[in-house]
Amino acid sequence: MEPQRQNKRYVLFYGKGGVGKTTVATNLSVALARQGEHVLLVGCSPKSNVVDAYKTVEIDTILDLRRAEGLNEGNIGRAIHRTRDGVIITETGGPEPGIGCGGQGLTNALESLDRFQDAVEGLKDANYVIYDVIGDVVCGGFATPMRMGDGVKEVFVVTSGELMSLYAANNIVRAVAELVGAGETELKLGGLVANMRGTPREEEVLAEFSARVNVPIIATIPRAPRLFGEAEDAGGPLVEVMPDDEVAQLFTELATTVRNDALTIQARPFLDYNELFDMFMQFQKVETIHGDGVAATYLQRLPGEIVVRDRPRKISIYGTGGVGKSTVSSNLSAALVMFGERVYQVGCDPKRDSIATICGELRPTILDTARETGRVNRNVLKELVYQGRDYDNRLFGSECGGPTPGRGCAGKGVAMALRYLEQYHIIDDLAATFVIYDVLGDTVCGGFANPLRLTRSVYIVANGELATIVQAMKIAQSIQAVAHSGVEVGIAGVIDNMRGVPDERKIVETVFGEAGLPVIHHIPRSPYVQEAENLKRTVVQTFPDSEQAAEYVSLARKVLENDRVVVPDKPLPNSRRIKELIASVKSAVAR
């Protein structure tokens, strides 16, 4: 019997890229199905991660089908798959690489799915519709699932105890409060799902964050990368392939919680992000290094003269959320100063965390200032160029910022902010010799592709994790598309910011080698990174004699010496081929 429309439940999982929201969403879907519910799982990320949980499943995304041949009742089934447990899964996909709008694409895809729900058996019978939504950019488009549907809508925020994960979680809570407060949607917050990453005092950090924003933690998933890796190798979510495991049982308990009536939560999100940072820092170990002494050794090593160029060198650094692109960018900037460069780093990410370790705190953004003051001119923009702390007037930064949570277009915002910087000749006035654009790469739509039109050389930050590699290839596709449109741009290299994945170097070299993309450096994991960030500084400045600082200096030298860019002239490996390559590496190592 078909469920009544008013009984339909919409469960929305939002979270920062890399926090594990897709792992939570896929496992919860299986758990709900095993409790007798009819479940539709919709992947709402341009990265198309939901299907990656199923080793042998390959489907078209809704937007890919729409562009290729137009959606109709005859082909919509190619974007749908029913799992062994009866979960119906589909992926919205993303915009055409380098153009379009990721948020608007999501809106179009969800409207199309609703229009053709009668064309696929069981699609409209789902009484649980689960949306797995990227939460790095909660702009108007990516807030679409919060507005759609006539049933009960609940938002669950997946977060870890990492600072930027908490930042994104707070933004999501703000978006819910904004939309509900404006009367645009009947929406409830269901709670926080803590997906642990093993950071220092993580449980305490999460408990304090929960208390401060007044949103309860309803489930805690322990860090178990090997276990989830075994499930991935077995071809499905953990609850499906290892249902009796203790961690799988946590998802079963979460499903029971979700099926209960939603809590009444009056959230109190942080409005000042420096307060969020201060809360986080209460639980961090900070080395006893204070004042100017922290940078003394670094400053002594700076050359006497700044290099002279007719025009500044410009590069873009792209990476998916959580991969560490801002950490790489900031430490690269600090290292370039040691080679005599006068560096300007521009954060092109709504999270506005790009220059925090350069300047010692989160700084006001171009878009926030434009909204608050209603004006943008040369003098205003000059005030939004911040001098790095203890860099001898050689390192500067600005943040583009993003839209008000739940509204606007993040990509268009980045494009507008960059246009202001060009229009008012801010880089010329600064006399920078080197410019780095630090760009969020989860959705390389028209706006986030804007830096590709300003720089010839692009570096992609990746690691050995499947989802990160898949998205890195999509970033490469965007660069490929923009280059083929006549823009002088190419891929200068891949930077492997390692996560400790088994056989990571070999995996990264093998996959990107097949794509014809050079891996120019492997950056090892190091506790110095977190220690420096706790001090609101870079590793290069704070621990200049460490092996980790030497890695960033080596990377800077390679970037300065590298004039070569690559534009692949063949299709890049898709997710299935990437899985095959990773499996081949694991198999070879096992032998």
C-alpha cells in the first residue's frame, strides 16, 4: 500500500566535505530499510559519492543524462539503482565542468526527479527520502533540499571535532535558523552526528560545541578506517556487508532514533566565528611559545631583497573540502617568502579560513563587508588586504567569503570578489610578486572556475582516499574543459597531502599517472601541522627546523622551478576505473 504523502519523512544529512556524511547516509539508509522502511537515497553532491559505497554499481547522474540527451520517462531509470536491501539510490551530479552553477544544478536535478517519480517503480513509494548534501557551501541552491517536500523535514549535521568541520556545522545550523526564521520552510534540526576523526580531546570539543549551539549529539561513530575500508572492498556499506559488527549496530540505533519524532530544538549558532575558534582552542595543547619569539628564527632566514618581476606569477590551488588545501596554500606562501617573494594569498572558499594561520585569526571578507556596508571601492578593498603576522611585510591575504547561509550563490560571490580585486588594481598596488588563489574544489562551477581564467598554472591537492581522488579528477576535468574553451590554463601538478592511507604514495602515483598528471610532491602527515594551527600560525614560520617545514620549502622550490602545465587530451579515469586502479595497487602490494 502506498504511504500517505503526509507520512513521508525527509532526512537531510549535511556536513563538510570529507567529514563522512556519505558514510553515515548510506549506512543509515540500509539500517532503515532493514527496519521495514521504503528508502530513497539521493546523493546531492557534484562529487557523486553515494554510488561509490557500492563497488559494482554504476549509474548515470541526473544532470549528466539531462545534458546528454534530455530526461524522459524512458531514460530516468538509468539514473536509479535498487540495492539488495531495497534502497533506491540516485545521484544528482554536478554542473558541466568549469561552467554553470552547482547549486542551481542541484535544484534542477531534484525538480526533474520529482517530475518523473511515476516512471520508476517504487520511487514515489519511499516514505523516507534521505538527502546527502555537501555542506561546505550552504548557498541558496544547496539549501534546496531544506525547502522541498511536503512532509516532515529534519536536518542532521555530521561533524567531527576538527575546527573547520565545526565551522561548517555551525554554518549549516545558521542556514536552518535563517530559513525557518524567515518562514520559508517547516524544518527541524534533528541533531548532530559525531563522526570521530581522532583529533585531540575530540569528545570534549564536540560536547562543548553541542552545548554552545544547543543542538544535541544523537550518535557518535568511532574512527575505524580499516573497518570501513574492508566494507568498501566487500562491495557495500558496513551495515549491509557486516551487519553484526559493533559499529554497524550504531547505525541501526541511529535509524531507530531517526524514526522517532523529531526533537524540538532552539539552536543558538555562533554568529562570531572568532568565538567558535576560541571555544575550540580551550581544548588544544598550545606550545609555550609567545610573542615575537615564535617567528624569530624564520625572520632571520628571510633574504635581504625581494625578487623583481614585471608582473606577478599567479597560481591556483584547488582541492575538495577537508583535503588540506588551505594548510598547503598557507605554508607554501610562507615558504615562498623565504625565497624572496612578496606573496598575496586570496581565499576563494566561503569558509574564509584560507588566511587564518597567516594573519593569526579569521578576518572579515570582501562579500561580508559589501553586504554590511553596501559599498565596495578601492579604499574599502585596501582595508581588506591583511598583513601576515610576523612576515616582515612580505605576506598578505584576503578572503572572498560567501553568501549568507541558506541564500545566494557561492560561486557568483567568489567571481564578484575576484572581479573587485582586478577592477581596483589591488594586486598592482600591493606590488606582489607571487599570487596564490586558494579555491574550494567541491563544485568547480562557473564561479569557482573563475581563478582558472586568472592563472596559467593550477595545482590540485589530493590524497589516497577514493572520494578525494574522484573529486580531484573532476577538478582536472574542469581545467581540461576551460583550457579547451580557449583559456590559457593547465595542470601544473598534483600535491599529495597524505592522510595515512595504506600504500598511499603508490595509489596516488598510479591513478594520476594513468591520467597523465604529474605528482610533484608528497607531503607526509605530521603533528606539527595541528600544533602550528593551534597557535594560529604556519608550520614554516613556527617550526622552521622541522622536517615538515622542510617539505613545504621543498614544495615551494619545485613550484618556483616549474613552468610546465599539462592539459590532458583524453578522457580522465572515471570512478569505476579509479576503483580498479586502487584495487590493482592493493593486490600488487599483497603479493
